[in-house]
Amino acid sequence: MTGLAKGGKPAVFLPLLMGISILLVSIFIDPVGHLITFVGVFLLMLSAFMANFYRDPDRPIPKQQGLVVSPADGHVMFVKRERAIARRPSKEELSQQNCEFDNLTGDWVNSACESPLEFTTEQKWEEVPKGEEGEDDAWRVAIFMSPMDVHVNRSPFAAKITHMEHRLGKGKRRGPFLPAYKKESQYNERVRSVFTSTGEGGHTLGVSFEVIQISGALARTIFPWTMVDDILRRGERYGMIRLGSRVDVRVPASLYSPIVIGADSQNSSYSKGEFVSAGTSTLFEISNVLICEEE
């Protein structure tokens, strides 16, 4: 069954009622050269668009152990193995000016966190060259959400939200707002949430994932529906982004393997990247190496 996401009813029903009222005026009173008719039809079309945008269908959530489901609907832009090379400075480091400033992305300390995969603060990442893989690497999957996709975001696994931060970006008053399909849009306005496993669903207790909701050129508002310390089931709704946008997921590369195909793979069958559905499609599964060790 498909319903409307939180905040969707006013956006859908207000233009719907206005459109119907205006059309009734044009039919029974005076169309004023069909201008009123045009306005009424436009409002009905706007209501239909908003109903499509705010739709929130129920989804069958996979029950298999060790899966990480997609937090968003859309096409997979890329799948990359990355390592952290810098982090956001603490207040003390800022006061001591032990950091570098970038006009687009802000202040950075040129070293990763002591435990990069705990995602305690925002970090800068680079792709890992082949043959230089390490234990602190992370797999990153970026998902582009077009304005026609469902924009409700879901928890990738059973977890507790242990950290959540909102960043406006640098260089503009609010933004920058680069198109979400561009890699550089990772520094758009964003909300970074850290999901820490509760030990359910075959995942190691305490392992953390980073999920970043990123605004696009059209989107201007990110709505988290949860708070720090909230506990979520796999596939449970936790927020949404308005209009075109993007969601990135990072997981420990030593524990999980990606099973989706990105647009960067040059696969002719997935020129736009594989399409995934929030709460239903699987992005990662527990690494075969880890399974063999447990057996």
C-alpha cells in the first residue's frame, strides 16, 4: 500500500482543493477568458506531482542474515573502496590553527581519526589504489535520487543512531548546491548519520556505518525524522530529502562486500548504474572471507 510521507498531506491536498474550487468557479460563474481554468488545471497538476513526490510505499524488507539494504531509491552512481586522509578539527585544534582551510569544503586536519571506521566526525576520503588495501578502508556506494524517485530514506540495518550532524557546506550562504549526480556534490548541504549495529540481523555488535543525506541543485531541505540514540529496525523509515538529491553509504571494507553495479563500472547493461529501492535492494553482504573464518 502506498501512502504519503510525513509533511505530504498539506503539499498534496492544498493545491488539490484550490484547483477544484477554481475550476468550479470557471464552470459555474465566469472563466475570465479561460485564465481561471488554466490556473485550476495547473494546481491539479501540481497536486499530482506532489503526490508522486511524497509517495511512501510499503516495502518487503529482506530477512536474510548479514545484509545491508539500500537507504534510498535511485541509481548507483559509483562503488569505491576508500581510505580516510583528513578529518574535521576539534575546537582546540581550530583555536591553535592546526588545520588547513579550503574555500569549498572548510577546515581540515591532515590526518584521519584514530579509528576511522567509527566515523566520529566527518572525514575526507580518497580512493584506494589497487594493491594498497588496508584494514581501515571503507566501501562507499553513492545513490542518485531523481525528482521522480521515492525520497523517503530507510535504515540500512538494525542499528542505533549514535551520531548525527548537519553541515551547510562552504562557499555560499547555503550550499553549495551542485547537481546531485556530480561527485563533487558530496560537499553540498548534508546530514551525516552514524548507524551502530545492535547485533541483530547477523551483524557484529558495535560495527558502524555512515549514511549521508546530500541535497542537490533542486533540493533545499533534508528532514531527519529520528534523533541520536533512536533504535531502528532494518528498513525502517528515518527521514527524507526534497526533490533531486543523493545518499552515500560507507561500511567497513574488511567486513562487507558490495553487490551492486555503479555507473562508473562502464557496464553496458547499467549505463546509469543499477537501480536500487530503499529497504528492499541489497547493497552489501557480509564478506565471504569473514564467513569462512567463522565456519
